[in-house]
Amino acid sequence: MSREVLILREADIRVLLDPAACLEAVERAFTAYSTGQAELPSVIALDIAESRGEIHMKAGHLRGGPYYAVKIISGFWNNPQHGLPALDGMVVVFDAKIGAPAAFLLDNGFITDLRTGAAGAVAAKHLARQKIGTVAVIGSGGQARRQVEMLALVRKFREVRVWGRDPKKARSCADDMRKHPGIPDCHFAVTGSVQQAVEDADVVITVTASRKPLVKAEWLKPGVTIIAVGSDGPDKQELDAGVLARADKVVADSLPQCLRLGEIHHAVETGVITKEKVTELGEITAGLKPGRSSEDEIIVCDLTGVGVQDVAAASLVVERAKAVGRGERITI
């Protein structure tokens, strides 16, 4: 028996998946995950050392939803030297009733990019102070830009400080954000050190592939929210473990995953915190646990990226595509 599969390319997906809708879908996915309404297997990671390639495979299903999805995302860090994008990927969406492929989303990593930014915005919505002035961005790649764009959906701010290992790229990042129509008119600055960016910041967003801690506890002011995005592997680390030790609240996108990857992994392994200190973001979005409880709380949110985010975003894309008749259909 022949079946139809929907093919959607990046240009289609960018039209169908707007930032605000993605944020809402990702927030619902966090709630579903932490309330037992989602299935999430472990991440599969594959490294190709000779090409400086990192591949992550993530999957998930939201119970009662029409689809489950498998996402493959790759980062090949030598590519820009050859005029190629560093990031690539696709999402395969399956019918949750019969297990047949329903759609191939040839998004070149766009869904991962947007849903990662959305996760940071969800964290800020529930964990950052209502009034913030300065945002520190540690990292100057595409996701640095995306995090600030999505943060603007949930908070107003007056200043963005950018630090990057390459000052030229950091200036380019700041210039791009200054021109972005979705980011409010504010002051953008490039700093010469991580410390200069972080001190007195109300929100600190880390988006690097660092293997050594960049942010130290003594630089943090009371009330700051740290959203750690870059550490999605056991060998990556952006925050000194003392940051999590000093934090009044530590939040994970997925506690089991963060105990294997990211910042919480390092802090628990070194014994500066226990897993009992950690709350899942979905427990907060579901109203089961409090988010920010006081203006002076220091809160760390460890975002390693979970498959339910991809399912939520991909499902929204497919449903919208079907509703408006967008995309190509092939018979298999």
C-alpha cells in the first residue's frame, strides 16, 4: 500500500514556525515532560574527530499527540573555512498511530536553532526578574543572536554585552542584534573579558562550546539568572561548579539528562551540589514548583536540549503545513 509523505524545506519551515508560536509549543512540551506526559529516550551522540564533527540524535513523543519525531543535528566546525555552514540537520516526523513516516523536515538545523532559543526564553519567563536592565551574552555565534531575539519576547532590557573569543565575531554579533527588528532599541557593547560582561548583569546567557569554565561565582550579583545553553555533552562546561553551589535555585530541562551532560553533571560529580537541589523547568511551567521566589535569588538553568522540544516544534510545523497546503508530497 502506498503512502504519502510531506516534504518541507527550510524556506517553508521558516514561514510556518514563528518565534512566538515556537515558544508556546516548547513551554507546553516542558510541562508535558515533567508531568509524565511525554516519552524521551537518551541522546545519541556521535563524534567525527577528523572533521571536528559533532552529531546529536534526539527523539520524543508527547502522549496523545499525532506524531513522534527523530531529530539529527550536526555541527562540523571546520566547515566555515570552506564556505559551508557549520550546522545542519533534519527532523523525521512519524505518525504516532501506525509508525509510518509522515514528514521529512529538511530544515538545515533551523528547528533546533529556534526551539533552543525558545527554551531560553521559557527559562527567562519563569526565572528572571520582571525588570531587567543588562543582558550578558557569552558567545557570538548564531545561537547567541537567537537567545537575545527570543528573550525579547518575554522581557524588556536596556543593554546587551557580548563577549566572544574572536573580538571581530563578537562585534559582528552585536551589530546583527542591533539591526534585528525583533530586538528592542538598546545599547550593545562588546567586552574584553567574560568578567566585564557578567558583572552587574541581570541575565547571563552562555552559548559556547567551551570545555573549560568561563563564568565564576564571585562575578554574579544577587538576583541574576544564568541560562546555560552550550554544554550539551559530558566534556563541555561553561560555568564553574561554584556558580551552581552559590545558586539559590538550580533548574534543569531534564534532570536525568543533565546528570549526564552539561553544568549539573559537573557540579554533582564534584560534590558541590546534590541532585536534590535541582528542579525541572517543566515542574515550574506546570505550576508544581515555584520559579523565582525573590528579587535576590541567584538562579541557574541548565539547558541541554531535550527531544520533546523538537517534537513540539516539528508537530506544529506539520499541522500548519497541512492546514495551508504547503510543501511537497511524495508517494513511498
